[in-house]
Amino acid sequence: MENLIAGFQDILTPANIAWVALGVTIGYVVGVLPGLGKGTAVAVAIPLTYYISPLAAISLLIGIAKGSTAGSAVSAILLNTPGEPSSAPTALDGYPLA
């Protein structure tokens, strides 16, 4: 149990939360662009992770992946062009409502 608490203490530091926020911002911007998905964004960001700590690097990559998933819904709703295959149902339902 103490290992679980120690893990949460390591993850929930302000620095790691900032890395997640930066990753979500980058991922959201990449996700909005049609044709660029989370795989591309994570692949481009991997060289950046060599210069930061492993926990911060994983936080950044998770933030990019999740932000890109959320960002792909924007292009699916506004442009009727899903950025990822998982956004196709969003394009079918969201575009007529926009």
C-alpha cells in the first residue's frame, strides 16, 4: 500500500502535472489538424523525451496521446473530417449539430 501512495506522490507533483498539461496542449493542437494523429504526435515527441526525466517523459507522451484524441473531435465536428478513425462517429453525429 505504501508503494501505491509513493507512486501517487511522485505522479502528482506540480512539475509532472505541468508536463501533462503541456502534452495535452500539444496533442490538442496536433489532433485538430486533419491527417495528423496521436501516433504521429507521439513519434515526433519521442526525441524530446531523451532530455527530461523518465516520469516526466511518460507524462508528456500520455498527455500528447490523450490531447490528440480529444482534439480530433474538433475537426470531425466543425469540418466533417475525422482526424482519426475513432472520430468517425463524432463526425456523423456532431457535424449536423454544429
